[in-house]
Amino acid sequence: MELTVTGRKFAITDWMKEYCDDKIGNAARGFDIDPLTIEVVLTQEKNPANPKPAKCEVTLRAGGHVIHVEENEEEIHA
């Protein structure tokens, strides 16, 4: 399993990488597919009019299939 965590418009800390590996990595370990690649993109918008400026996008590629999910929240740690 290969997990990549990147940030747009802010820097990713080691804590965020460990948190993503813990949460997403544990869920992905249930898949018995090789190769399995997971990309996590965290975005923090600076627009004060946006009620949910933090966004997390997860893209999972396995066996020729692609699963993409995204979620918006008030803060990036949510």
C-alpha cells in the first residue's frame, strides 16, 4: 500500500501525515489488492464567506478501478 498526503494552500505537518495513515491506512488494509495506491489532498480555503473551507479528497486506485471521495468541514482537523 502506498499512501501520499499533500496539501494545497498550506503545509502538511508530520502529525497530519500520521493521522491520515492511521485513519485511511487502517481502512485500506482490509483490501487484499496489490498494488493499492491512495492519494490524500487536503485544501484550506481562505475565503471567509465559505462556511466549510477545509476539504479532504481521497483517491484510491486498485486493480484498474478508481474510488474518489471528498468532504468539506469547518476545520482541517475534523
